[in-house]
Amino acid sequence: MAKIPVKKITAPLTEEIVKSLKAGDQILLSGIIYTARDMAHAQLVDMIEKRKELPFNTEGSVIYYVGPSPTPPGRVIGSAGPTTSYRMDPFVLPLLKHGVKGMIGKGPRSNSIVEAIKKYCAVYLGATGGAAALISESIVEAEVIAFSELGTEAMRRLKVKDMPLIVINDCYGNDLYRQR
């Protein structure tokens, strides 16, 4: 059986990187990404609507849908498994319009989000649910940058090295969940 090649990419993402990815590609992501779940997304969209400055540079950014567990002694972060992505769907469009190029989570996205990913030349990446401890080993730095009152759901800046992911939705409208 032929070995499937793994693509190494770096965040923030450029349009060229996004266009090189196809649904089903296995990747190792390195660079800077941001965490945000439901409440943080709601606050980000509120800031966009009120034309306030966001706590991170959205251009080419990647948002990981995660609320890590408490950090154990000697570790950078606790377990950091993906949360169900469709819960963020109501908040995605304003962020894509502001330059977000990648999202990481688990589970399928709505048809409207798949179309928005295509329209804004973005990508949705799947992280393996149930592998939270393994995924956290790819995180080499973690810092709360906004919404600290949300506890584990506070927005964080993460530096990752070789985070294992799979392209679920590419910028061409392909959907790995619907191809099978």
C-alpha cells in the first residue's frame, strides 16, 4: 500500500497555501494559531460589528475550536481536543470577511459555511476527536490574549509544531465528509 504524503504548512496561511490544499490531504501545521469557542466567537463578532480592534491579526489566521483543560504542572497547555465546529457556524462569515483563512475543529460544516469557505478562499481542517492529549503535544507555547473571564474558553495564541490535521473542506468546495 502506498504511503499518503503529508504536507507541512505554516500559519498564518497565504492564499497560495490554501489553494494547494485538497480535501483529504493530511497536513502537519506549524506556526501561530488562535483558539476560540462559542462565547469568544460571539464577542469577536460583536467587536467587528462595533468596529473595535480585534485582539489578533486576522489576516491569514487560523482559529482552533478548542477549550483546553487546565494546564498540568510542567506542561504548556492541558488536553486540547477539538470541539464540534457547527456551533461556530453562525459566527464564521464576519471572520472570513476579515481575513481568517483556516479553521480547525471536528465534524461537518453547514452548506452555507462550505460555500463561504469557497468564496473567501479558506480551509476547514479536522483534528481527531479523542486525541486531545496527543494534540496538545504539538502546542509549544500558549498565552491567553483575550476574554480571560471565559476561563478555559478564553482566546489564546498558540505556537504549534507539526500539529496533525486533515483537510475537510478545501477552497474548491470539496467536502471530505460528503465524498465518501
